[in-house]
Amino acid sequence: MLLEFFAYLTGLFGILMAFGHFFQANRIYKNKSSKDVSLVNYIILMVGCWVWLIYGILKQDYPIMISFGISVVGTTAVVALKFVYK
């Protein structure tokens, strides 16, 4: 029962954490500046999210696929906006 609870909890927080990147992307877009955003940090996060997404797909683990699928979109948006508003 405890394991099942934490399975749902990690899935929920994985999705919530994935949406965090969209707040950064929105801030860059609103301010038209990415001066305070570390490109290296977000590239590492983006690549890591892709690796986790591929792992989730290979394992057919839907919580991993969903949370890191969202993260891939968010981190890629931040990296793209970093170049647009440099």
C-alpha cells in the first residue's frame, strides 16, 4: 500500500515539476530577455529529459513518459527562447 501511494505521488510530482520549465520560458518571453538563464544548465536538463523519456518509452512506463515528455517540451522551449532573446 505504501509503495502504491508513493508510485502515485512520484507520478504527480513528476508532472508538476515538469511544468516548472514553462514558468521560466514564460518569463523569458514576457521580458524578452534570457540574460539570467544558464544555457549550459538547461542543455544538460534538456538532454537528461530526453534520455529519461527514451528510457520510459523503452520500458513502457507511462508516468515516466508523461512527466519527461512534458519536461522535454519545457526545457526545449527555454533553450530555444535563450537563443531567440539572447
